[in-house]
Amino acid sequence: MDKIEIVDAEENDVDLLLDMKLDIILNNEETLKMNKNELEKTVLEAEEQIRANLADYKVILENCQKVGFISIVDYGEAKLIEHIYIMNESRNRGIGTYAMKEMIKSNYKPIFLWVDKSNNILMKLCKNMGFNIEEELENRYYMKYENNKEVVQHKLYEFMRRMEQHKDK
């Protein structure tokens, strides 16, 4: 894995985000059962959702090349990772793990996500990172990462350290 960055998505990223999101949608068992009209409606809704919520999307860069995205939204008193997507040629190199760790580090709140039961790779990643199954449905799991006291204490320590550095200037 080379240099990885996570940056805010911009308007010029919408087409790429849509392509990536459609790859997720089109590889879902439920989508395979849709007729043409339902599929067209799903594609239009996906584009509208991206445009309306662009601020929730982060683009994942590897050596300045766009290789994926992650979207995370407010979810009551928590956060919800709506999607994480890494392009096929960039998978299995720790990029998704890095992106999820960064989302965890940048949030004090618990983080939830849905994982399709057929997605063994994401399921293993989430369990290794400390996510626990909260609920099991027919085709997917609802998982939670509880940001614990040590994380909050570390963030407070880092904040206090930066404040001290700022005072010294």
C-alpha cells in the first residue's frame, strides 16, 4: 500500500461515485430480480442521492489516484457508514481497512453499518476491527463499533497537546 488519502468529494467526482455505487447496486442479489423500469429508477435515485448528499462522501486516493469512496452520515447519536467501495484493482491491499480506521479515529460516536451476508471479506474486516453484530436479518447483518473511552481520552489528549503547542507560538 502506497500513500493513501481521504478527501472530501467534489462535484466533479459525482460520475465516478455513481459508477462505483452502481457496481455495488448491480452486484446485489435483490437488484438482479428487478425489471428494467425498477433498475432505471434505482440508477436515477442513486445519482440524486449522491448529488443531494455529496458532503457525506469521501474519496479514497492512492498515490493521488481515485481508488474508492466511503460515505458516512449522522445516524441519531451515532454515525452510519452507508457505503465503502474500493475498485477491483485496488482491493486486498489494506485500503478499505485504512479508510475505515480513519473514519473510526475521526469520530467519537458509535459507528453502525450493514454488511451483506455474502460479503465475507467485509464481514471479516469488520469483526477484526471490533464491530459486533447487533442484528441479523435474512440477507445481512447490522453491525456496531462502539467508540470506547480510550479513544475519547486519546482525542482529548491530542487536543490538549495541540492547544499547548498553539500557546507556545
